[in-house]
Amino acid sequence: MKTYRIATIPGDGIGKEVIPAGQRVMQELAKQGGLRFEFQNFDWGGDYYRQHGAMMPADGLDALRDKDAILFGSAGDPDIPDHITLWGLRLKICQGFDQYANVRPTRILPGIDAPLKRCTPEQLDWVIVRENSEGEYSGVGGRVHQGHPIEAATDVSIMTRAGVERILRFAFKLAQSRPRKLLTVVTKSNAQRHAMVMWDEIAVQVSREFPDVTWDKELVDAATARMVNRPATLDTIVATNLHADILSDLAAALAGSLGIAPTGNIDPERRYPSMFEPIHGSAFDIMGKGLANPVGTFWSVVMLLEHLGETQAAARLMQAIESVTADPSLHTGDLGGSANTEQVTAAVCARLASLAQAKAA
């Protein structure tokens, strides 16, 4: 029986509710045989910052290095500036482990009333690939003359040929693996005439390696309109760190809710553990009320299992998730229902148990 070492980092807000729920469904899967999980929990986040002055220990990456994967909740605390919570925890892990491919699948799950009235579930089935290591979130910049009229601040977007080539090649490979073999490269080279022009040029060069992939280029502002007006023309989308961050939140909203959307922060070369997380954030306004939607975490667990090669377990969990979202009585508030975190978690675990019984019979 294969044993996987999983780091759990609930982080802040509702992360402390949805990550235990994710661990619970993984334990239910383990009961069915064939795999085993060893969990190690890390209490890093806002509470840790209040005690230690840092979101995680200076040597925290070493504690994660031998894990097979990381299940992450959220980073964000209303009493701590956002740039501290983000750079002190999530981005420290993403950049420290060179998880350069952020992958965000989006589709309309059964039973969810998505806001696009002329869009069927078959027409909104996307994967957004986000460059996750440089670009607009490189962390390069600074402030001078603070507090004076001549104060200046810079955030420098850094794009390297190596970084652009590898994320575009990853996106082309992903598009090649999907039935439609269709890729849209998002750009803003009409206004950003240096780095984004290089991005476009490298896209053309990399595309020659994938003659079976049909691809096009779209300006990021036009891409937002296309997602709303012509969703069926999109399949796999690749964009820079900032552009894909924004587009993937729009995609999740168009699919029904940020509460259902998953993320994988992937090191494709598997030098380091990859990290999986829901995209909904810490949502302090509902923290501790049992109202958080755990589906985004469960779908992130599906991605985690797929990354580990446990495709059958991943498929069973996705089937259980879809059977639960298909039942309106199990919709949480973000989906217009009144179910709570515990009810949804228990229902997914029950569906997993039923699937196992059916298979055994």
C-alpha cells in the first residue's frame, strides 16, 4: 500500500475549517484501501505571526521539503497587512519551491446555477495556466523618500526567457492533452511593449513544437469579454501572474462561485512538493460560523491525487463531489443554499462510502 506524506497548512480564516474537511475526505478515501496518508499539520499564518513576528519559520521550507504534497487553506488576516500575509506564507512557499505553474480548472459542476444565461456546462470547461514565479509578482521594487512629496514606489514586472518558455511549453503540453487541443495565449503587448512582446515572440517559437495544438492570441481586456460572451471558444488559457490571477477569479465566478474553485501550484519537474489550495481566500466575515463551502478544497484534493498518480481515487472523489453539487439541498450560501460545511463534508464522505460499496458488490 502506497503511503503519502501530506503537509496541511490551514492558514487563516476559513482555511482552518476547509482544510480539516479536505483531510477528512482523504481519510475516507484511505479507508477504501490502496493508499494511505500521513498528515503533518503546520500552524503557520496570522496567529503564528502574532506570536513570532513572521508568518512561518525562517527554515519552514525545510520542514516541507520531504512531503509528497501540500494542502493549503488561505493566507489573509484583517489585522495584518495583506502583503505581509501573502509574501510571508503562500508566495514564500510557491517561490521557494519554484512552483512555477499555477493550474486552475474551471467548469460548471452539476446542479450549479451559473450566471451566464446562454452558456451550457459543455461550453464552459476551461483550464487557466498562470505563470507563478515571476512577472508582475516578482517582488522586485521599493519605495524611497517615504512621507515626502517626492515619494516614489516601484513594482517591477520581471519576465525571463527561461520563465516564459517553460510556462508556455507547460500550457501547450496541457492543451495537447485535452480533447480540443486548443490554447489561448493572453497578452497585453499593445501597451507593454517590451516584456509582453517577448512573451508573444516566445509563444510563436514554442508553438512550433506542438503542430497539433490550435492556438490564438488575445489581449487581456478582450479576454474578459470573450469569457463572458463567447465561452465556448476557450479551452486552455495561459497568462502572466497578474493577468491569470484576475481572469481565474472571473472564471470561477462565471462557473458559479469562488467557493468551488481549486488550484494547483505545480513544480512540473517534481524537484519539490507541489501545493494545492482553494482559491476563495480567508473570508473572515464567515470564519467560525460553519458556512464555508469546502468544495473548492475537495476539488483541490482531486488535483493533488492526480498529481500523485492516484487517478482512480481522484475520479471517485470527483464523482462524489459532483453528486453532492447536483443536490440543491447541499448547496452552501455562496451557491444560494443553506447547507453548512459539515453537511457538505459528511455528504461527500457518504457518497465515497457508497461508491466503494457499489464497487465491492
